[in-house]
Amino acid sequence: VEDQIIRINVGKNYQGFPPRPTQIPFIAAGFFFAHAKFLVDVPFDPLMPWCFMGEEIALSMRAWTSGWNIYAPRKNLLAHQYRPGRMGLPKFWGTVGRLFGR
């Protein structure tokens, strides 16, 4: 399944410094701030409780169609390396079954 999901891997080498935050198409779930009203307008999807790969695209689409604009900061403020598979660690979706005894 993982190899069939659209990946958002651009911007890590972006060197520009626009004068204000830039409007972008996708929410970065690891660096996401909004007013509490966002959760009223765009609640978490109850039909996708364990979605991890693709959650940002789905959330972005639902936010955009609910009238929310998405912006990125002017500078890269933080980053993280998400590589549990390469480090021999289980991924989130690989451990969900253990919670339910599957």
C-alpha cells in the first residue's frame, strides 16, 4: 500500500525568504497550528480512524473545501527524520493490530 500513496517530499531545500507566510496546498500534520474552530469545521474523519499514510492529503482537501487557507512559515523552523523502517523499528500502522489482538 505504501508505494501507491502520493508523497509530499518537496521544499526541504527551499532557500527563499518571502516577506510573509506563503499559501500552500498541503497541511504538514507534524507542524500544524489552527484556531479551535478548525476542529468544528474540519473534524477528524471517523471513517478513517487509523489512517496515517495519506492523512495530510485528506485533511488538506477537507480543510480547503471547508474554506480554510493553508500557509507555511517564511523559514524552515524545525524538521524531523521519520525513518522507523530504516532503523528496524515498527511503523504506526504495523502495530495497530497488536492493540486489537490481531
